[in-house]
Amino acid sequence: MDETNPWKTISSAVAYDNPWITVTENKVIQPDGTPGTYGVVHFKNRAIGILAVDDDEHVWLVGQFRYPLNQYSWEIPEGGCPVGEEILDAAKRELLEETGLTASSWKLLGSSHLSNSVSDELSFYFMATGLQQGAACPEPTEELVVKRVAFEEALDMVLRGEITDSLSVLAIMHYALISAGQI
């Protein structure tokens, strides 16, 4: 198997830029030798997700309306980690911001590219335990509902298609495998 890049970039130009993303249009020679165009969405932050698990096997979910989907979404607490910020520091900040929780124990469960056919978005997801409740302080642009549910209910929500956010699905399924002793 040849793992070298079969694409040849002829030119690149920024088509759109804002504080969160840059969209680049690339003129390319495709692997079959024909000319083409490839758009890439570059995320300026890394995605961070936190599965907060208490001593009773309950987890915290955050509900909010997601503009790009035009629908309401239930997710684990999530946010962005700017370049230069440690991913664990960002996870702690996001958990506190969205839920008011702090945790005494943190474990990195994994990382993932969330949509690698069109973007370079990289995500990290953590498990947080040893939880203490404080006051949430969401960003002004966030209208959040926070709920604590049994882990089995969160898993059922994934299996029923009620939780579709990929970072949430990854973290919940990862923890289900841990709980089943499979990893």
C-alpha cells in the first residue's frame, strides 16, 4: 500500500475567513490525473469534549439549538481549545463554563478527526470524575440547558439517535466499552 500523497496542489486561495474557520479553495490534480477543486475547512480551535461521570454513574448533558443543523442537540459539555492553550486546561474551562462542575480526576479517552473529507478539525475527549458542583458561567452567545442523566440513559439516547454529535457519541461509546471491561 502506497501511503504517499496522490494529490498535487496547483494553487490555494482563501475563500472565506472568520474568527473560527478559514475555507481554502485548492486547484489540484486529482489522483486520477484530472484537474479539480478541493475545498478545505481549517478550524482555528481544537474541539474538546468532556464526559463528566459522578460516583452514581450519572453524566451531564448540555442541550442547545445548533444553528448549522437547524435543530436542538443534546451533547456532552464541549468547546474550543485555541492554539497555545493546553487541551486539559480547555477541558476544565469548558466543563466549568457549561455545567459549573469541577473535577479532581481527568483521563484523556481519545482523539478524532471529526470530518476528515472536508476539514482538518481535530478533537479530544476526556472523562472527568471526582465532581464538585459550582455555578455555571456560559458564554453570552450560549443558551444552554444542563441535565444530569444515568449513563445508561445517555447510552440509550445515542443508540436511539437522539444524541448525534460525533464527539458525544465517541465519548459515550468509549465509556460504554470501558464499563463493559472491553478496553
